[in-house]
Amino acid sequence: MARTALSRTPLSRISLVVLRVEDGAVAEVTVFGADLVPAFGLPLTL
């Protein structure tokens, strides 16, 4: 998620995506919904 210096609008998380990399390639993708984002200690907005 990119944010420019001129952007003043908070960004909202809609999900958290975790990639498992094996031998330099993505081997697995796991997606957690926004309801679980706080469980990882992350804010819902940036």
C-alpha cells in the first residue's frame, strides 16, 4: 500500500495477506479479513 506525502486521507485495511516464499517463489498465500488485523497488533487505519 503506497501513500504519497500529499495524501491526507487515512488508509483503511480490508485484509492482511501473508505470503510464504519457498525457493524464491510464492508457495502459499493466506488472507486474513480486517476483523483479524488487530490480533496482529496492527491498526485498522494508517
